[in-house]
Amino acid sequence: MKVTAHFHGILADWVGTRSAGFELSDDATYADLIKAIKHRFGRNMPAQLWDAEKNTFHQKVRAFRDGKAIGPADVMLEQGEELTFFLMIAGG
């Protein structure tokens, strides 16, 4: 299946692109997408973005689909789905 990841704000700078398409298996999960992102862009990800010990984004990075935060790693993805990744920061 084809899934698109969009990177918002500074994430796009860190990853090196605003969006990228991924070809995943038909039974792919959110964790599979994270692995594919790591495989393609891992060398670009600074420590503020990527938790090398857990091999995933830090909790400050959230993915959304259809306006809702995506849940646990085992959430199934759908063909043609588009997820947007945000760095959740506080400020005023």
C-alpha cells in the first residue's frame, strides 16, 4: 500500500523534505511506517527528534490522520493514507 508522510515545520528541515511517499505491505501498521521513515531519513534525524534507544520518534513528535492523533504503534494503516507529523512544543 502507498502511504504519505507529511512533516510540518522544523521537522521538514530536520528530515530534509516536507512529504514523502512510502510503499508498505498491505497489513502495515504505524510502527512499519516509523521503521520506513527511519530507514530513509534516519541519518538526518537529530537527537531532539529521534530516540535511538527505542528506535522511534520522541514523544514530542506526534502523527495525525484525519485531524486526530494516531494511537499506539500497532494501529493499522490504510491504502492512500496521509499522516502529518508535528513537533509539539510549548511557547508563548
